Amino acid sequence: MSRKNDGINIISAALRAYADRGVFRSYSHKKGTGGKHEFVFVWLIEAPFVLSYNEKSNILTFNNLLPAVEKKSHTDFILRQFLKSRYSEKLPEHRRVEKEKIKLTCINKTGSVSIALKMLPTCDYAYGVNKAVNLVSDIFTLFFNKPENGVYVHDNFGIAGE
């Protein structure tokens, strides 16, 4: 079996394990063309999450994760700072992303933010999935709970911030 086939099998199994444990609900996997895959599941909020995987680029992307974030806005800026902070040696291992394994990217297209994780050659697929899920969990629990994000969180997700 090729590394790409191993990759999609490992990624799919890792995500399926979250669904089997009841972490994700309404889990599905759709294979597209050109080595593109889409995983859809409900988790953390009632709206579905869409995680795509591109075999050619080896990138996992949470598509349109955060709506209504204007480019170069304060929210966009602090989100990018939050992502950079995930590389910090000061973070516990389960929250930290190893920059030798994953490159994090914040993509803001038409005011909707996607988060991409480029798995580098030193990254194994299970680590990539784990870090993707942990990162989004941290965004929804740590980043959203900062007082300066309260209005955004309430207006876009109906969640009362702290």
C-alpha cells in the first residue's frame, strides 16, 4: 500500500474513532476527485464541521471554521496570534504543535476563516489528526473564552462568552 493510501486510511480511522467514542456525531467521509476527501461531523456546536484532506498537498483543513471575521480585523489578528502560540514550548505537550511536524495556516477568504494544517514529512497522520482536533477544541474553549472575543462568539455561535 502506498504512503498516500496509508495516510487516508489512518486519517479516516482516527476520525472514525472520535465518532465511535461519541465525541463526533453524524460523521461521514466523502471521497472526491484528485485525492481530495471531505469529513463532515457535528461536534462542539450544532452546525457541522467540515474537515478536508488533500492527499497531494498533505493538508488537513477545517473549512469555514469561523464565520464573519473581517480580514485584518482585531479578531483575525488575535486568532493568528493564538495559532502562533500553539508552537510555544511553554504549552503542555497535548496543546503544543511541533513546528517540525505541522505548519499552521489561517486562511481568511471573504470573511470566513479556515484553519489548515500542513503535515510535513516528519509528521505521522495520527499526530496530524490529533493536533487538528485539539487545535479546534482549543479555539472553541480557550480562544472563545477570552473576554475580548465574547461579542463575536455570541453573535456568530449563540454561545455566551465569559
